[in-house]
Amino acid sequence: MIKPEEAALQIKLRPAFKPATIRFTPRNAAIALLVILAVVGIAAYIIKLGSWGEDNRASWAYPTVVLMFIVSTAAGAPLIAYASRAARGYWALPSRRVAELYIIPATLSYVLLIPILATLPPLEGRANLWFNFHAGAPFLTDALAVATMIFAGVGMLWISAVPDLAVSWRAGGDVSSWRRALIFNWTGTTRQWIVIRVGTRVFGAFYLMAYVYSHLVLSTDLGQSLLPGWRSGIFPAYHALTGIQGGLALTIVTLFLLKRYSSIGKFIGNEQALTLGKLLLGTTLLWFYFFWSDFILVWYARIPSEVAAMQLSIATSYRLPFFLGFFGLFLIPFVLLIFNPVRRNLWSLTSVAVVVLVGLVFDRIRLFVPSMTHPDPFAHSLGMDLPAAYGPNALDVVFVVGWIAIIALTFLWAASRLPALVGWELREGALLRREQRFLKGHVYVLGKPD
């Protein structure tokens, strides 16, 4: 048994627990570096906009990698909050708001999505998901899918934050009319609590559905439909699964940094690492399952066009990104996470999570750079001579690094405006958990009223 952190168990019913926001200053060296990198990333984005158009699709290959990395990490993290609420997992109480806050950086995916979709060629004459549907596909359909996902995620975040914001704002004096509207005139009635509990679960369920659908359309329209011969019904599921794996890894790294460098670290500990490590191991095994299921179909069918497309992404031109992704997403995490001490310790688990995130970057490179850079998406096959790898130039490297900094700064900004902990759930968890002796050991007795 791993005990929850003492701070999480010492929360009392009265006075009301007011979770703090994360405070940071630009004078901090790490924050200053992130700001500089973010400014450089914005400048690189503006330069990229100068080559906006269908004729320059290849120049948006690595921005597409960044887009799909955001969709596979920041957008995957809020699922932890929804899943732990649906399963009534008290272990996740200190991590739920951290996971939910990543929906704010995920909204930046729209800034990349619009110009990338504008570079796509017409649907007529090439393989596509939409059967030549002319009512706005793929631009409108993909944009609506991502917008629905973001709306559901923001709704889940905001509803869960209402009780905490109400306590914080009212403690500061009179609450303005617009703030009362934002917190739905919260007074803590029984009916309002029912709405909060049901609302977080409903928005979470819609977020899960929109998340899966967004991965389906984006991975197909920005990947399979642009590379001749690439046909896979398993790839969208693979992409969504690796997104969940990336969301878990990102949450683990964030929890470690918050524990070490923020005031809320006293609520975070190995209790979260124990379960997150199991989930990360599960998604690591599922990575191999989906990859092998996709690979074995092409291997046995031996259709030349499909074999050529798979060879391009795993055996020839993009062999190096594939092996880096294979080691980062499967082999290294699997070898390490089968050991209990690694899964039960937040520091060691964070090391594995960093490896997963690095592997995910290279996995997205080998999946989407070949598609975005292929000059003839209307062909039926790649032919015998497979195209060479499209490496990043200096601007692409600056773009990728700068946008990672933008995501980090956006999360910090969100955490400085909204409480970084779900205070009302933490208080409930402290009241409903009690340690007692059982035979020769100690166990925690959990009360679950709902």
C-alpha cells in the first residue's frame, strides 16, 4: 500500500480548502528561456505563413508533426481526469486538474490546423475518407471535429473549477455580476452539486468521443490520404492509443515538475505514480498490439502499393525515426515498467515518461512527414523508387522547439489563473479515506457515497 501524501489527508471540512494557483515570474531563468523560445516559435510561425498555400505543402510537414504531437499529448491528458472520475479513482485527485488544464494548450492546435488544412489538395482523384463529399470536407469537417473536442474539454475543466473559483472569488470580497455568471451564481446547494458531478461526467464522455473522432479524421486526412498506397483501418486507432500514451507521459512529467518546484507539490506523490505507471505500461503493450495488427495485414496481403508505403515509413527512408519511435514508445518503457520499483516511484517513472515523449515526436515524424512532402498524392502507388527522407531545416527545428515552449508557457499561464488542484474533490477524498489496521498490516478504507 502506498499512502497518500499527508497534506492530502489533513484537509478538513472547515474552513473551506482554497487550492492555490501556480505562481511564476519571468525573472526565473527557466521561465525566461521558455519566453525566448516561444517568441522564436511565433516568429517561425509567421515566416511559415509566408509560404502558405497548396503549392508549399512540404514546408508545413514539421508544423504538422507539431500539430499531431499536441493532439497526441495535450489533448490526451484530460482523459485521465475523466477516466478517474468515471472509475471513482481517489488516487488521481491531485492530478485531475493538472490533466484538465492541458485542454488550454490544446486549443493552440487550431492555430496550426487552419493553415495546414489549407495546403491540402482537392479530394477528387485521390484516396480520401469522405467519398468526394463536397460540403466542406476536409477543411470544415476536421475543423469542426477539433472544435467539438476543445469545447467539451473546456466545459469539463470549467465545470470542475466552479466550486473552487466561487470560494476563491468570494473570499476576496464582493463578486462582480460577470463573475457570478461565470460560476453560475454558485451557492453550494444540493442541486448545484448534482449538476457539477453530472456535468463533469457528461462533458468528459463527449470529450472522449470527440477525441477519438478527431484522431480518426486528422490521422486520415493529414496522413493516409496524402501518401499513395497507404491503406489502413487500424492506423486511426493506433494514433488515438498513442495519444493516450502521450497524455499519460505528459501528465507524469508535469506532476514531477510541480512536486519539485511548486507549492502544490506536497499533495503529489508516489500514490499517483503507482497507478499512472500501470496505465503507461498498459498503453505501451497496446502500442505493440496495434502496430503488429497493422503490420501483419500488409505482410500477408503483399499488395505492392501497400508494401511500398509501409517500407517508406519503417524500413527505408524513415528507418531512423521508426526505430527511435519503437525504442521510445515500446521497447525501453516495456523493459523498465515491468519492474515494480520503477512504476511505484515518481522520479523513475518520470524518466520513462520523458523517453515516451521523445519517441512520440519521432513516431509522428515518420508518419506525417512522408505524407505532407509527397509531391503526387493523386498517384496510386509510390512505385519502385521510394522518395528520400525529408529532413528538417533550421526553421523547422526552431519551429518545433519554439512551439513546445509555447505549449509549456500556455499551461503555466492557465495554472496561474485557475487553481491547480480540484479543491472540492480533494476535501471529499480526505473526509472519505481512513487508515486502519487489518491483520498484520494497514489498509485504507474508502467511502464512496455515489
